[in-house]
Amino acid sequence: MNEQMHGLVTGSVQHITKTLNTLTKVSPMDAAVKATAALHCLQGQPGQEQRRLALLSAGKAALEAMAK
């Protein structure tokens, strides 16, 4: 797992949001893929609800940016 993905899985909600918002501006497809991959890594882990919500929200924003 590269450093960016590690940050998306283990970072704070603010870090996740900032990273994916920045990535969405550069490459919405990459942001959507990374959000999905990080969600997969957190699947089934208790106590990760806030991170999962941040990833879902940022992933949705990336998909909406792709649709424009």
C-alpha cells in the first residue's frame, strides 16, 4: 500500500477529505478509485464509521466531478 492509500485508510477524517478533494481537482477518476479502495480496506472494521462516511462523501464528489 503506498503512502497516499495508507493515509486514506488510517488518517483523520480531515486528512481523508483534504486529500481526496485535492485529488478530485486533478483526477476525479483516480480520487473515486482510491476512495473505493480505501472503503474496501475498512470494510468490516469496527469503529471506522467516520472514516467510511468521509470516504463515501469524497468518492461521491469525485464521481459527480467526473459527470460534469
